Amino acid sequence: MLKKLLGVAAIAAVAYAVAPAQAAHMGVGCNGAGFAKTESAIETMADGEHKFAAQKEIAAAQDAMLNGKGGCSAHLSKAMHETMAK
């Protein structure tokens, strides 16, 4: 049980460390240009599950940025991934 918990914690730590780097690689940052790029990509999506998920991630990214929480880049990265999902 403890090994599973440590394994999950390690995976979460790696994902948390890699997501901002992935967002930076995609050209999406926690700034006006990053939000504009992501929001315009979401607007062109057809209504559906992926668009709803992307809108939720944008809202979470805005909340993280405005309230000084971490994870803004991770949420923007997830939103961009949703725009590419089929």
C-alpha cells in the first residue's frame, strides 16, 4: 500500500514538473498572448465534450493566475491538448 502511494506521488510530481515545460514548448504561457491563442482555438472547436473540458481548463488557468496559485501553465497546456483532441 505504501509503495503504491509513493508511486502515485512520484508520478504526480513528475507530471506537475513536466506540464509547465510542455506548455512553454507549445508556445502557451500565462500571459495575455497565451490566453488569447488558447481561447481562439477553443472558439473554433465544435460543441462537445472536448470543448467543454477545454473551457473548464481555461477557467482554472485564469483562476490560478488571478489568485496567485500555481499551475496556470499546466491548465493552459491541458486546454491546448483538448483543442487538438478528436
